[in-house]
Amino acid sequence: NAGVTQTPKFQVLKTGQSMTLQCAQDMNHEYMSWYRQDPGMGLRLIHYSVGAGITDQGEVPNGYNVSRSTTEDFPLRLLSAAPSQTSVYFCASSMTLGDGYTFGSGTRLTVV
Amino acid sequence: SQQGEEDPQALSIQEGENATMNCSYKTSINNLQWYRQNSGRGLVHLILIRSNEREKHSGRLRVTLDTSKKSSSLLITASRAADTASYFCATVGGSNYKLTFGKGTLLTVNP
């Protein structure tokens, strides 16, 4: 099924561990973004990409890295996990800038 | 920082009634979008209204945009229990067309 696929769905990390959240889309969308959602905070933009090889920071980029080597994939790396990174992470994509986004089902991350 | 702010934060209505949610924003936009999120799920795009449009319809949804007041409203007519969800407005603006979300309105439709 066409869409945005996120893995894993759930993850528990210990403080200081690193991990990569995977995001893949098969719709040939140029624009991809990562958001985190925390209670009472809505969705906040972490990083985004306007095409392969191009990434930029969003509102809350500290502690996260991204790369975009292909159009399809946009992984999010946590360098050294902290309890403040406990959140639900969503990847989203759109065909072009300003279009409606298609969201993945999310990754629920707990850092202990 | 949040661009859009939804009002009210929570809304409870009976099935069959209309639900109206409002969104205010601070800076100029290219377009404004509304999304729905069912509990524990990803967001689903509902409707997009461009800055040069004033009203748009999609099924039971009606969206208005007033750029002079920097505000938008989402009307859901003849609501159903299945409409129970959180609704978010999101604005697209700036040269890089970033999508910025508000904190959402939790709509509960009672059967």
C-alpha cells in the first residue's frame, strides 16, 4: 500500500543510547519532515528535507540528525538519547512544497 | 514556536449537531491546512485552503479563511460519533514552505 512507513512502532532506550528511526515513502514525494508530538504541545518540526541531498533544521533540532540520500528514505538519528526525547515521532511527506502531507503511523519512543 | 492556535481546546457535542473549531495564526501564510488525528494514530489531511481563497467545502467539511483577521474556521456538519478525534490547523508560510501546527482541538461526539 502506498504511503509513509515508519519503523519501529515502539522503542525503549536507555539514556545515552543511540538509535535510528526509519521512514520510507513510496509516493515519489519530494518533501519529507520529522515531527515530535508531546502532550499539550502539538506537533513540533524537528528536521525537514526538500529533496534528496537537502536537509534543514526545524523548530527543535537539537539531539537529532537526519540525512536524505534517496527520495524514498528519511531516517532520523538520535545521537545520545535523553529522557526529554521521550515522545511520539511522526514522519510525513508531500508531493511538493505547500501540499497536504501524508503522515506515517508514528514511533512511540521512551527513554529511561 | 506554534503558528496556529486552535479554539476551543476541547469541544463536546451530540451526534447530529454541527461542530465549529477556530484557528488563529500570527504571520502571513501561503495556505492553511486542517488535519484529524484519531487517538494513537497518525494525522490525516482533511482540507487545504490557499491564501487567496475564502471558503472551501469537502463533503461535510466547510473551511473559511480570513487573512485580514489571520483566522480560519472548520465546520463539521451533522457530526457522527466517528468524528471524535483531535483536529489540528497547520499553516504553510515562509520561503521554505514549512508546515507549522497548532496544539489542536479535541472533539468528542456523543452518540
